[in-house]
Amino acid sequence: MKIFSPQSYAAVALAVSALVSHVHAEDFRVGFVNTDRIFKETTSAKAAQAKLEQEFSKREKELLDQGAAIKVQSDKLEREAPTLSEGQRATRQKQLVDQDRDFQRKRREFQEDLNSRKNEELQLVLERANKVVKQVAETEKYDLVLQDAVYINPKHDITDKVIKALNAGTK
């Protein structure tokens, strides 16, 4: 389904070019913030990551141990299969399949819980970062601050200022 016709795109392009020409007549300041860097370099993001690792490390270790145990049992069954009766082999295979199914379910639940908590923590970091971006923009009189772009001239990148302000606020 088409939402915009070619004429609509032309009208939008014309409006943007008119805005840009008007903007050049005034002093229009544009800034850019790299959110990936904020998520990697700020102390609050690092603290959130450490909190998540602490919160989920026990479950992760349990899953790794359970996976290793299943692997050991699988290898043992493979070695002993020729000497087992058909009934014993079928029983052990069924037990192994049940254990693997339980393991896969727990692993999915773990991943879903981890992703959910990670999103929550990153949202908190992003909310704080957005407040700081707004403060920097108001202080330095930026008219527009972008978070995603295909290309940005480095002179418009205010990420370092935002990271510095965020880190100063979390100490």
C-alpha cells in the first residue's frame, strides 16, 4: 500500500528546501548525539551492565551447567548404545529429549528475561541522557539535536559533552 505519492515527496522536498534556505538566513545550530557511544561509554550504562551481569550470572551458570550435563549424558548414551537393550536405549533417549526440551525452555525464558531487563535499564540510561542532551542544547543554544543520521560532520557531534555531563552527574 502506498502512503505517499511522488507528488507528496516532491512537496515535502520543496518544503524542506524552503525551510533550509530560511534557516540559512538565521543562525541555525544543529547537534548530533551518538546513542551507541552513550550506551558504551557512560558510567551509568556501565553500572547498568554490571547490575544485569550480577542479576543474571547465577541463572546463566545454572544453564551452562545443565547444558554441559546434557552433553555428557548424550555422549555417554552414544558410547553405551550398542550394549543397551532396545528398551533401555529408548528410555534413556526419551529422558535425554525431555531434559533437552526443559533446557531449551529455560534458556528461552532466560534470554527473554535478560532482554526485558536490559531494555528497562537502557531506557533509564536513555531518559537520563535525553535530559542531559536537552540541557546541553539549551545551554549552547542548539536549535536541533539528532540521534540517528547517515552522516554527521564531526563538528556537530556533541556526544563527548553529553557523556562528560552524564558521568559528572553519576559520580
